[in-house]
Amino acid sequence: MAHLLIAEDDELLRDALAAQLVHAGYTVSTAVNGALAQGLLETTRFDAVILDLGLPLIDGITLLCWIRRRLAALPVLILTARDGVQDRVEGLNAGADDYLTKPFDMAELQARLQAMLRRARLPAFGGSLEITEQGARSLRVDATLPRAWLGDEALELTPREWVLLGLLVANSGQVVSREDVLAAWQSAPADTPSSGAALASNALEVYVHRLRRKLGDSNLNIRNVRGLGYLLEQGPS
């Protein structure tokens, strides 16, 4: 289930909202001010943020602008007592995905959250793709950053590994040809200044082997389909 960050300085509201969302199946972290929220966002992967505008230390609009610079695809729902039209316009123009005023109905908040999370996962919205398997850590790829995670752990990928992973995930269940990978590499940054033209015949196999090791805990396998290319599939190698 999605991991949410609630940035709210009202203790009663924050605790009640967190309890309700945990009961609904979400994983929830909370922050009592904007500075703490920013620190959590720098160290933890969240699927969405519920953001109060009247936060101490760093106010909500300032934090929202920071989120849009650093985590462009992260969904943000503003939850505030400011119900003026100009306040809504300011919040939405600063990059909020939705805006809900207090007091609010919990069922409506959850419906808006679910809709926001669904939109964030659609490619048309520049969102992320998550592959989840029972008993294994999920793989999440966010092409807008670009970054990828196994569970909550960020994957360290070179530019060519990122391109290879992106192609395999985008075509999950279908064969990606060697020619497609090599063509994508030609238009992507090289891993090192000296490797721009170093596409030897065995280079792709080396990168596939390295990527397999990095996906080792995900229960995903990159299968070599002889004569055709590579296929990302679930199950043992």
C-alpha cells in the first residue's frame, strides 16, 4: 500500500488523520513542521503528501515549491483551512494536485487520495510504474526523476543501466531487441567520458548481468531470448 507523508501542525488532526489512513491500509509518516517534512522527503520515498499550508518553520507553499523542484512527480494534496478562491489558485499554481479545505469528510479525502495515486501511476501523467510480486520487494521506476527503487531502497544505476531497465520495464512481458537497446544507448549519456563509443559485442551482456544482480531481491528475471533479445519476467532465473 502507498506510503503517505502528512505534514500538519495540529496535533489532534494529525494523529486522527494518520490513524484513519493507517486503518484504511496506508503506511503513514507525519511531520509537525515544514522543516521536518522536507528532511523526511530527502531521505524517504513517499507515494503522496498531505500538506497543510500553515506550517511553522517552512510554510506549505514554500515546501510545495521545493517538492516540485526536487520531486516533480510526487502527488501533493493540500489540506487547509484557507478556503478563499485566491488561496486555491495559489496552491494549485504552485503545483498541488488537489486542494481540500477543513473541515472535510474522511470518505472524500480518501477518494481524492486514491484518484490522485491512480493518476500518478499513469504514463500520460508522467508518473511511475510499480511491479509488485508476492513475497518479494516491489520494483518502482519513476521516469520523471529518473530513479528506481526496490522496496524503499534506491537503486544505484549508471546511465546505460537506467536506459536498459527503462526499456525492459516499459515493455514488461515483451522481448526488447539488442538493436533497440543499442539505439537507445547511442542517444543517452555514456557511463564514463571514454565509453561513448565503446559498444563492443559483449557490452550488452555485461550490463544485463550487472542489472540482474541489482534486481536480485525483486524476484524479477531478465531472460535472454536467443536470437531475439531480452525479456523482463517474474519468477526465478
